[in-house]
Amino acid sequence: MNNSRGQYDVEKKDGYSIINILVEKLDTNIAPALKSELVLIAGNGENNVIMNLKKCKYCDSSGLSAILIANRLCKNSNHGTFVLANLQPAVDRLITISQLNSVLNITDTVDQAVEFIKEEKTAKQNAY
């Protein structure tokens, strides 16, 4: 499902959603709509989200805020999992400088993110 301005799309999968950021800048132009989308996804009961940043080369504080909201919404809804995938160098540096690399789940590819979510789901099921 594409958003109205083509800044991101959402792929609903079995047990998780992938948000593909389609623009080079995750900033104030996209963050408010993205935050709204994240709230809708969480409201629909989806608690596992992968944010694919393959095309994103820049992120500002509003973009970081959207990432942190996604992480919080996933954790708060039935112990879900949020994963960032395909970080580009400048965004990776920002996440590291902000020390969010110790808080967020980060993988090199979407496929690795999918596997991470499956492993987390299994581990959480075994814990109960």
C-alpha cells in the first residue's frame, strides 16, 4: 500500500509488516505521515515491523523520532519486534552517534530482519 505522496509503502506479510522508505530523506517532510501510519499499523494489531531504509541516505531528529515511536509501539503491543534494515552509511552513523544501536534491532537486509522476527517470536513463545 503506497502512501499518497509516494514517500513510503507498507507491505503486509504473514506476522509482520515491512515499511519501505522510498525517499532519500527521512525528515520533517515524511515523519508526521509515517508516525500516523505506524499508529494505524499498531492499532490493527500488527506488532512486528521492519523498516527498510535501503533508499534513505539522510535522517534528522524527526526521522529518529518516527523510528523510536515504531520501536515503542512494537514493544508495547504484545511484545512485538521492530527491526531497522539496510541502513545506509550516514543513517548508520547517526544511529551510532545517538547510541541507538544498543536499543534498536538492526540488520543488514530485509531477509535477515524477517529471520530475526521469526527467531524472536519463537523465543517469546518458549518463554511463556
